[in-house]
Amino acid sequence: MIALAALLGLTLAAQEPAAAPPPPTLKAPQQPIPYSHKKHLAMGLKCQGCHTNPDPGEMMGIPETKVCMGCHTSVKTDSPHIQKLSSFAKEGRDVPWIRIYQIPSYVFFSHKAHVEAGAKCETCHGPVAQREALARETDISMGGCMDCHRRNKANMSCNYCHEPR
């Protein structure tokens, strides 16, 4: 057993180093345009209305500028922030949002599978509907994901989330 652990340690050490996700923090990054999920969700918008999940449904998208402009061509047009948004749209550019959550490339993660299993946006992203600005609030490290899988009796095998080498 010790030899197997040593072998695994050597095998893991020989692989290219991969950065783990940063730990949860309550400090929101400075976004290029202030955006309040709290305000938008209180008006009745739904996560999936802006964050699309195109087939095959593995990744939720960060909204394109034209999605925001669907409302903001006529809503709050006198706001300097909306004018900045409008300038991105006129230039055909997406807002360079700073990602809050990013799964490492060596992990397979499917939003579709998690939603179908009953996970809500808040499960992984925290109480978004209560936030003026988003910060990393939940633990999306391997340990955090495994804790969630244990609590929800989900598959715990390595190959469920990691591609075999």
C-alpha cells in the first residue's frame, strides 16, 4: 500500500503542474462595468435568461454585450455605466468581465449534468441573488467538489471528473 502511494505521488508529481482554483474570498474584483445580480434578479430576470447553456450544455456562458443591450437600449440610457456598455456594443466587443469562477482545464465539469441532478446556481456560486457584486464564495477546489459529491451521494470515482491518462 505504501509503495502504491509512493508510486501515485511520483506519478502525480511528474505531471505538468496545474493551478488549483483560488480559495473562496469575499472581495469582489473590480469589474469593467458595475453589475448587480441582486438588482437584476429582483426585477424577475432568471439566470438562464442571460447565461446561456448551448448544446451540449457543458458550459454556461458569460452574457454577450448584445444580451445586455436587449434591455439597455431603452433602460437607464443616461447612466455612464450603460453608456460604457453601449460603446462596447457599438464597437462589436464583449465586456471584458473578470471571471469569478473558473474550473481548471484538467477537470470535466458539466453544468447540464449538475442542473439535471438538482443543483441550483447557488449551490456552486453562492447567494448570487443577494449580491450587488460577485466574489468567489464557495469552494470549487477538488476537496470542495468531493465534499458536495459525498453529501449528495454523487459519483466519487476519479474518472468521473478527470480524464484518464
